[in-house]
Amino acid sequence: MASQQTTIANDLKAAMAKVNELFNVEVIGNRNFSALDQIYTADARILPPGGPMITGREAIRGFWRDLVQGGNIQSAALRSVDVMPSADGVVEIGNATIVAEGTPAMDVKYVVYWRAEDGQWKWHVDIWNTNA
């Protein structure tokens, strides 16, 4: 039983890492904001620092498009620190390094509540802030 739970946990962590990498490569690197549909659930919410809560993929796409293009963000390397089961989802606590052209790298901490949607694990609630 423990072996099966370990395999499930490892499979889940691998799926999460794939989504996190998709964010870095497609959204940040390739400026492919439609890839956010593969990252966020349909009714996802983000809670950006210093701003209002944003709900739904269309609004989230607009937020990331403005932030990435306006801030000339070059990469966002996300690293899980802890993954914990929670109700019908999973909570991920992590760190990220954000690199924007012409500025020093920024260290960020985040919490993402993941939920399965159409057989895929996606970000359902996303909150982050900087390590100023």
C-alpha cells in the first residue's frame, strides 16, 4: 500500500513539475498566453501582491500578458518545497526565481492550490509575494 501511495505521489509531483515548466517555457519564454488554459482551471483565482483578486482564465491571461510583456520577464523557475494533500486537491508551497531584462533576479515564494480538471492537475488558486 505504501509503495502504491509513493508511486501516486511521485506521479503527481511529476505532473505538477510538468505544468510548472510549461509556465516557464510557454508562457514566459514563448509568450504563449493561451498555454495558461493548460495551467489554470476554468474558474481559477490569482491573488497577486498589491493587487485585487483576479478570477477566470480570460482575466488571468490578461494579467500575465501585461505583466510578462510590460516587465519584460525572461524566465520564471519554479521549485516545489512541499506538497500536501488537501480535500479535493493538493497544496504546493514553493520558491521561484524571476528574471526580467535589465533588473536583478527576484526571489518569490508562492502557494498554489492544485485541482484536477478534465484529468489534468492545474492551478486553482495561486498566490505569491517577493522576498524583499
